[in-house]
Amino acid sequence: MLPQIALGKTGLKVTRLGYGALELRDVEANGGRIPNEAHAGVVLNAVLDAGISFIDTAPAYGRSEEFIGRFIAHRRDEYTLASKCGRAWTGSPPSATGVSEWSHDAIVASVDASLVRLGTDHVDLLQLHGPTVEAVKQHDCVGTLKELRAAGKTRFIGVSAVNPHLGTFISWGVFDTFQIVYSALEPEHEDSITAASSAGSGTIIRGGSVKGAPHRAEGRGGEFPIVRDRWVRSGLADLLGDRNLVETMFRYALAHPHAHTFINGTQNLDHLKANVRAVELGPLETDLQAAIRAAVSAIV
């Protein structure tokens, strides 16, 4: 059974393995990853059947909200639902109208559309999706989130952020959760995770399984080339030998004492099972943790 953990002071109990729905953004014919729409339903129901109780999505993740609403809205009491605002839904960017995606009206409209797609009247967690400190201040995004919370459209508010903005957001003391990138190969936010948790916020970790970098030379997103380069230069392949490489990297991340839940996204059912197995095995042994850390520290 997957271990559970309290998501900071929210009172929410979530599994240490969460599911990130980016991989369900669309079918292959439209440039996505899933072979057909029905496969999204197979994956989402398999996620819940595996006992995973935290699902993270966003308007920017293509059709993932639509698929969640279509295929598992009837199982709403089985999972904590997190979505985001501040980045455009694929195909209809607010910036095309000249209105900032961080403006009050754009965020409210985005959340209302998300709730329709998700087939629910509220999300458990609403997160700003990768803003700068300047944008949040300029548009009073925190005020908008509080308004939406007061209206019952979300229970808690958070932010998905990176350095150099993350530290400032933590210092404000207004966010219930922080979504933070972290892995053996991306250790830059390690201290920020501790700071957020120590302040009482929940920590949601993305990228813990190093984006599959041990197994391919090219991947999605601007972060991938950096992670892949670090993998190659670190010599971890030689250090880890015949171990399951992605599983080992994921179990490294699991050892962070202030990391709460890890969102791993996949549309591959075998990979989903492997993620579950890694969490059930738990964090790596201390000596291997130290060896991996030393190898990465030598190049980062």
C-alpha cells in the first residue's frame, strides 16, 4: 500500500506518489502522447486503482482537465485534485487578447473554465502556474486566489515556482503549498523544500525521476538537456551498474525529509506500476544516497 503523508498544514492526507496529468494533454494525432481518448480513461482509472490519491493538472496541460472530468469525475471522493491558473489553455492564450494571463479577470475566467472541464464545483488546491514575483505583485494574484477560495472554488492556494522567485514566495507566508522541481540531478531547490515545509506549507515535487534522462538523449522541455548533460557528466551510470536507473533516481528524491508528495506523469501503464513500486520500496540506503550526492556535487 502506498504510504500517505500530511500535505503541510492543509490537513489533506495524500499519497507520497501523486499523478501529474501533463502526459494526457492530447492524442498522438494532435501531437500528444496517448494513442486515443479512451486510453486517458484507462490511465486515470489505473492511477486511482493503484491507490494514488493526489492528481495534479493545469489548463496548460492541453486536454488533461477534460479527460479527468470525463473519466474520473464520478470518483471525485477518491482523490485530492490540484489545478493551476496563469498559463493559457492550449489553443486560446489570453495574451492573444492583450489581457495579461495574471490579471484578475483572466484568472477567474480560467478557473471557471477549468471547473467545467473537470466536472466539479471546486478544486482542492489552486496554484499559480510559474509566475514571477513581479507579475504576482502587479496583478495582486494572491488577492484573486483568496477571492476564489472565499467563493468556494478552491480549498487551498499554492504556487508552482522556481528560483529566484521561490524564496520570496515562501517568505510571504500566504501559500498553503509549493510545487518545486527537485531530483538528484536538479538539487538547486533542495533548501527551498526544507524552508517551505518548515514554514508549514505542503511540498509537491516534480521531476523526481529525472525526466527519464538515463534512457534517452532527447526529451521534452527546456530542462531536459540540462538534466541529460548532468547525467552523462556525473558518471552515475557506472556507479549504479545494473540497478534500475530511473527507480534509483526516484528513490533518491524520496529521501528528502521535507518532500511530501511526488507527481510523476506517464501514459504508460508499466511505468505507472514501476513508480508505485519505487515508492513502496522507499528511500535509498544512506551510503548510496551519499555516493550519488557526491557524484552530482562534483559537476553542479
